[in-house]
Amino acid sequence: MSGAVHLATEADFHRLDALVSAFHAEMHIASSPEKRADALIPLLNGSPYGSAYLIGPRRAPVGYLAVTFSWSVEFAGMDAAIDEIYVRPSVRRRGMASSALHNICQALENSGITAFHLTVERDSPASQKFYAKAGFKRRDQFALMCRLKR
């Protein structure tokens, strides 16, 4: 199976939403159809803040990757966060996620992205190893902190 990626559009909403729903359920992330629609529709309509990609065949994707963008003074330009990456459990360990991540990073670097960031579970050595193979390094002097909308 291929790790080919396709930029998702509004026509892909239902396929993408099903994948996001499955990922959120697997990771125990609180989610609702309305919340997912609010998050996905701007990405599918060309929002400058991010984009979503389908992994595998466009008509029957096996996963997705969501990327968001921001400006970094430290990295002197536009940077990107790999917000979510997911491949269906039944087709994992075939290199599709690695290939998709490599392809997206390469394409976005060619478009001027200066750095990529992601959040990985501290208690998931397998995930950390996966991202390390893709060139991501821990920045131990920093901790991710979040303030959610009240």
C-alpha cells in the first residue's frame, strides 16, 4: 500500500471526518460531529492556517495528516505543526505513515516552511522512535504548555 498523500478538499469531508472520529476514539479525545466539522471545514476550504491530507487512495483513504501553520521568530519564518497523523490499525506498520510524513515535510520545506513541530506522548517510546526516524528531535529544555479557551 502507498503512503501517497492528497490534499483534502470539501468533497472529502465525510471520508476525513470518519478517520478523525476513529483517531479521536482511539486516543480518548473528546469529540463531536459539530466540533470536528468546525475544525475540518476551514482546512478543507483553503484556510491559510492549515491543511489536511488523505493518506492512500483518495476514494478509500487509510489515514490522514493535519498540518497547521504559524510564524516563528526563533526559526525565522513560517513553521508548521503536525497536528494529527493517523493510519487505520488494520494497515499500520507498512510504511504509509512514514512515507506520508516524509512527503508532506519535503513538499512544505520546498514551499518555505522553516521548522516542523509535533506533540508526542511521553509514555509512547514507539511513537517517539517513529518521529525520530523522520528527523524530529526532542527539545528537553522546553515543555508544551496549553491554555484552553475558557
